[in-house]
Amino acid sequence: MNRKNLKISRAQLVGFALFSVLILSVVSLSQAKGIKHLKATDSAADCYECHKYVTPRVAQNWLESKHGVQLMKCFVCHGQPDGKGSIPFSVKPDPVAVCAKCHDPAMQRMNEKFGNEKGCYECHPFHQNSLHHDAYKKSASKKQ
């Protein structure tokens, strides 16, 4: 009986090792130079057409957000996938550097009012429609 458990453990170990190798291979392939993000276009809708399948929640949140409604081009915040332009391509760009390009006066007012311990995104999440999203809901529920 103890030997049977040992065989199962070996099988599980081999399965885990093979699964780990598979995951590492996929991650390595996705980071290889041969696999590239599609070229940025002048149409934010082009980004949405792919990302509604790849990252559906993010894509839908963006589409319903103020930036999405105004069809703000994705590369304005995320940079060009080919590396051209003043902003390096990033899935998660630095909010202070990127948001300040358009929202610097508002950021300065907020820093004066609240300090800079918290980032804007704590009350104004990226790709969200609601001005204060969950932060507003939490604050309103405390008052009741």
C-alpha cells in the first residue's frame, strides 16, 4: 500500500514537472523576439477588436470609460508596440508619468489637497467609467 502511494506521488511529480516545463515554454515563447504585438494603428477600435477576446474585461471597461467613449488611442497611454514614440510600450504603464501628460494640472491640485502618498488610480481606476468607482461606493456606504 505504501508502494502504491509512492507510485502515485511519482506520477504526480512527473505530471507537475511536465506541466511546469510547458508553462515556462509558453512564457518564454511569448517573450521571444519573434512574437510581437500587432502594429498600432490610428484607430483605437482596432485594439478593441482584438482585446475584446484577449482581455475582455479590460477591453469592455475601456470601451465604456471616458477615454473609450472619446476613442482615445491606446498607444497614447500604452506606447507604440514597435517601440517608436516618446512612451515605451507597456501593458501597465507608469500612471504618474503617463497620466501627467494630459492630466498634470489635476494631478497637481490633487497632490496639494491629498498629498502624493496615494496615486490617482486608487480612486480613478484605469479603464473605468465611474469617476470614483469602488472608492465612491465605499465612502457612500460608510455615511449611511
